[in-house]
Amino acid sequence: MGKKKLPIERIEDKRRRTVIKNKRRNGLIKKAVELNMLCDQRIYLVLYDPEYERLIQYVSHEDFDLKSIYYKI
């Protein structure tokens, strides 16, 4: 048995939407960690959940300075 492909549209059931959101958020963070480990990339990931007013940050390196990189671009 394989996974079902979900249509890309808003999920109306709040409980189901929360479960899917959490799974996808965790998957996104996992991919960021893997990209950092495998390819030695510096990752700065920010997720904001307006429903719960929650901000989630992932920074791959402690010395990661977003401002210095922004001014280089």
C-alpha cells in the first residue's frame, strides 16, 4: 500500500489540518537538517504559524549571521 496523494487545497477539517501541518513541518525541518549534513549548507529556516502565533526557527550553525549574508547579496 502506498501513500495517497493529497490535492493541493485547503483542508477544512481543523483536526486533520493540524495533523498534516505538523507532519509536513517536521518533514521540512528534517530535510533542512539533511541538507546541512550532506551538502554542508548553511540553513536558516523560519516558520510562522498564525493560528497559534508560534514562530519556529532552525539555524544550522551557531555562528550563522543572516545580516552579513543579506548585505552581500
